[in-house]
Amino acid sequence: MISFEQVTFHYPGAERPALADVGLHIGEGELCLVTGATGVGKSTLLGAVNGLVPRFTGGRLRGRVSVAGQDTAHYPPQEFAHLVGVVGQDPLAGFVTDTVEDELAYGMEQLGLPSDVMRKRVEETLDLLGIAELRRRALRTLSGGQQQRVAIGSVLTAHPRVLVLDEPTSALDPTAAEEVLAAVVRLVHDLGTTVLLAEHRVERVLQYADRLLHLVGDGTVRDGPPAELMADSDVAPPVVRLGRLAGWRPLPLSVRDARRAAGPLRKRLARSAPAAAAPTAGKTLLTGARVTVAYGGTIAVREVDLELRAGEVVALMGRNGSGKSSLLWALQGSGPRRSGTVDVLGSDPGKVSARAARALVGLVPQTASDLLYLETVDAECAQGDTESGTAAGVSRALLDSIAPGIPGDRHPRDLSEGQQLALVLAVQLGAAPGTVLLDEPTRGLDYRAKARFTEIVRRLAAEGRAVVVATHDVEFVAGAADRVIVMAEGEIVADGPTAEVVVSSPAFAPQVAKVLAPDPWLTVEQIAAALAAAAEEATA
Ligand SMILES: Nc1ncnc2c1ncn2[C@@H]1O[C@H](COP(=O)(O)OP(=O)(O)OP(=O)(O)O)[C@@H](O)[C@H]1O
Ligand SMILES: Nc1ncnc2c1ncn2[C@@H]1O[C@H](COP(=O)(O)OP(=O)(O)OP(=O)(O)O)[C@@H](O)[C@H]1O
């Protein structure tokens, strides 16, 4: 269905190829998962399938890419629309209409499908993705996850023979991610759709993949059965790392496989317990009381009470559209707040100047890169110093402590996502806020970048700040958060220590907890430490 014949691709001016001599033959009805660290070329590989690479990116492509026997070099991407459906990383950028229903119908209109077929497929897709109640909403008023669902739906309605999905679950809550993937798998099984899917949260997708394409970093692709490649892949989800640690053969790819193998491990861990939770939190830095946020008649946050204390990392979780972003913006002061109070060390950040608010509460928004608009990293840092009213060099020094070695003359656009996140965070921290709010910071980060980011967040808390991270990333929460707050329909429905909130939750439990429940283990690192301690005790 898709073939790459000796494909080598260079971006304009690039010395090293983004794709190097790639040869692939993907059959009809295969679901291929594309993995690899940030910047290895996953999006480039995906873009080559419908000819966006090199047609819109420029650069030099040698070799041949074809879909259903048609060479992508000979047809513009529009001509492939009936064959290949593409969902890119940024849903908002891909929308061509204004409302949910129009967007779902657009692709079918372009193909000239009869209106009764269109009606039926729109209805099916609204249900499939759980967005029926949003049908008449303007796209730009949707939450991040709601937008991502519409973007996926708008491609599914056209029933393309090939689906190309670039991080399709990055903004989805865990349950929605499962549902969307189940829908994709159904297309593969029932219609023989061929799927090429890139994802950093491999734990969400691995069990559905027929085949793995792993980009190693030099432009080449390792291609094979998931179980085989996972034996030594540097991009491995927790169940695989747990399997390697415990010596399980065959390696588990799903929680279910791992549970079956876990009996002996449970016994080995019987006399251990996870290392004690983080130290108790310090003084209260922020108090919100009866905070309510509404957009016209829609209540997004309803009478929320919460306290944030120095030294704690709090994960804010909950379904798409449950009010997490709205709450963060209201606490920071620049978002709307219909009623209620926010108190940060005696001041209300909503009632002071923007500069004063920055010194009380820092906020790194969902698309951090939107805040970067200057030509160089140094210019962004200097601007940050001015906006925060601090001495020159403060933001730059913070950046070096968070992510050392980023060249000052680099264009922010040319930084990796992790580096952009670090830059925005450094600029926010320049104002020395005691409370730091981060909206979905781990989107687009590979496992290594996420581990580094976890250390950063822990350090911010250890320095006496309160850190809140709104996130759908259950594995990140397991490793980084002391406390979890769960929102539903604008209200707080759970609030407590991480293990207590997530261990028995079908939606929020990390893989290790699912494998070993009801024992309160959360991460592979905890298990490794416990096994090492037990081994030491045995030899002593
Ligand atoms: N338009 C462009 N011009 C020049 N270089 C580019 C362009 N787009 C991407 N690159 C570079 O090509 C390499 C591959 O990028 P690509 O976006 O395919 O990686 P990726 O694996 O999808 O990364 P991520 O996981 O961060 O999405 C990166 O080093 C990137 O900086
Ligand atoms: N400008 C707006 N106009 C109307 N409704 C809005 C607007 N902004 C957000 N909403 C709605 O308010 C609710 C809460 O949105 P919010 O972005 O706070 O959710 P969220 O929990 O952060 O979601 P996600 O996990 O998808 O990012 C959603 O139902 C959303 O559609």
C-alpha cells in the first residue's frame, strides 16, 4: 500500500539527511507504529507519504515514495486526499472551517460524496469520538483535547485507505486516547485501512501495533515486529522496561501480558514497599476559594476551593474539557474568573498589573512556543528580564540551569520542543513566582526529555515553590507528582497523595500500578530500587 524505495531526504541547507536510504513496503491493513526520539525524523517520514515532504517543505528527495502504486512526486497532495488522510501535530493549524460539524463534513464535500452519506458519517463520527454535544461549537472555543478529536474525526469521515497520524493522542485524556485508538483499530480490522502512526507515549499504542518502525537517529529506520525491536529499543514504555528488569520472555507489550508474568515478581517484592513519599509540603502559597469560570452560559470551573503549598508538585488531571486550563488561567489572574477569590501571599493576581501577577504566579501555556516570537534565544531572555523587571541575565542563567548549552543566537523556532519548553519556563521563572503552573508540558517530549523535565519540576518544588502540572500523561504523573487533583465537569472530584488517587483508577493508573495492583507501586524506578535493596540485604 505504501512503499519507500531508497528514499533519502535533506531539508534545505541541512548537511545530514533526515531520511537516509529508507526502504519500506507496508501492506494493506497494517498498523505501523513509528517511534524515535525527538527530532529523529518521524514527522518527515509521515509527511513523505502524501508528498507534503518535499512539496511544501522544500529540500531534496531522492528515491521514490508511492501509495497504492501512485508516485507521490507526480501528484499534488490534494489528489491523494481520497487515499491518504493526514492528522498533523497541531489540530488548530489544520482546520479549514469554523464549526465542528462543518469540519467533519469538509473532506467528504471535497470528494463529492452524496449528502445522505455525509449526514450518516458525521453522526457516526460524532458518536465514535464522543463529541456529539459539541457539534455546533466554534472550533477555536474548544479545549485542546476536543480540538484533537475533531481533527481525527474530520479525517476518518472520508474513509481514506491510508491514515497518517502524527501524535494523535498527545492532547487526549487517557480514556479518550483508548477510545480513539480502538476506533482506528476497528478501521484496520473491518475496512483494511493502513495506518502509520507516530507517538511518543508508546505505552498507549504499542499493544495495537502490527509492526514497528524505529528511527534510530541517523535517518535510517529499523523495521520489524514490536516484540523483537523492543528488546533493546531506547524508546520503551514502562511494561517493556519492567519486563527487561524482571527478565520476562517473551517481553510483555501490554499490561495484560505483564500481569500474566508478574507472579514471581510480586513474591520478590512482598517484603518491600515503595520509598516513602516526598516530604510534607510547607506553607500555603496560594488559596483559591469558590473559584468559578464561565464562558457565556457555559460553566467551565465551578466553585473550586484549593490550596497550594510550598514544596509540592501537584498534577491536575481530568477528562478533556473538564476545566483544567480554565482553572490555571483563573489562578494566574489573566484568565476570566466569574466569581470566587484567589489569594497569593496577600495579593489577588487577577487584580494587580500583569508584571506584578507574573511575580506571584508563573504560567507556561499549552503551546509554549506561542510565547516565543523574537529572533533569537538571547532576545527572548532579554525581553523576559525586562518584562519581569529583573537584572539583565537572570532569564539566561535560569535557562542554563534548566537546559544547559542552548546557543544564544539560535532561532527559538529551531529549538526542539523540550528546549522551547525550557526557554518559556526560564522566562516565566525570571519574575521569581512562588507558584508555577504548567499546562500539558510533556506533549511532544520523548522519554529522555520527560525524565529531564521531571527533574526540573522536582527541583522547582525543592526550592520552595508550588508547582501545578495539568496533564494527561499518567506515566509522568507517577514519576513526578506528590499530589493529584482530579477535575470533572468543572469540579474537583479527588485530591490526595499520588499513589492513593491513581493506583486503583482505571483511567489514571500508570502501567506499573496496573500490573502490580493493589500494591502501590508506580514506576519501574521504584521496582528497580526495591529489587536492588532486597539483593543487597540477601548478600549482607
Ligand atoms: N522545515 C524544516 N527545515 C529544516 N529542518 C527541519 C525542518 N523540519 C524539521 N527539520 C529538522 O529535521 C529533523 C527531523 O524533524 P522531524 O520533525 O521529522 O522529527 P520528529 O521525529 O517528528 O520530531 P518530534 O518527535 O519532535 O515531532 C529535525 O532535526 C528537525 O529539526
Ligand atoms: N472561549 C470559550 N468559549 C466557550 N467555551 C469554552 C471556551 N474555552 C473553553 N471552553 C469550554 O470550557 C470547558 C473547559 O475547557 P478547558 O480548556 O478548561 O478544559 P481542559 O480540562 O483544559 O481540557 P483539555 O484536557 O482538553 O485541555 C470545555 O468544555 C471547553 O469547550
